[in-house]
Amino acid sequence: MSKVKLIAKIKAKSEFIEEIKEGLFGLVAPTRQEAGCIQYDLHQDQNDPSTFIFIEEWESQDHLKAHSAAPHIAAFGAAAKGKVESRDLYFLTKL
């Protein structure tokens, strides 16, 4: 299986920036402990504080799929419902 590299971009609604930031930061430690996690780094856009970027690398698509179904990811999704303006995933191929 080949490694999976992706960028996840989450844009919080302006009134929920700090709440979303706290929730996203809470995903970092447990995700880094997951099987197959190579990189999981959270960033906040300097020009738009409502935009958060995860840079992720996984050993395989199966590991990423397991991450997507992890309890801490589901809990964040439930807590963030209605507080996120958009979420985009960019799957990358190194050239």
C-alpha cells in the first residue's frame, strides 16, 4: 500500500473560531497515537484566523479510513456541527 498525504482545510464560522480551534487542537495528541499516523500537524492561517489547516501523512488509505472513524473524530464532528463554514480535503501527489 502507498502512503497518503493530504491537506485538510477547516473554516470556522466567525463566532466559533476559538471553540473550533480548541476542538481541533484536541484532536492532535490522540491522532498522533493512531496506527499508521506519520504526520498530523495543525496550523492556523495568519491572515484569516477562522481557517485551520491540517497537514497529514498516513501509512495507507486504510489507516486514514480508520482515523476518520475514530471516536475522537466523531466527537469533534458532533461538537462542531453548525459551527464550521466549510471543510475541504486535498489529496496530494509529490512531483
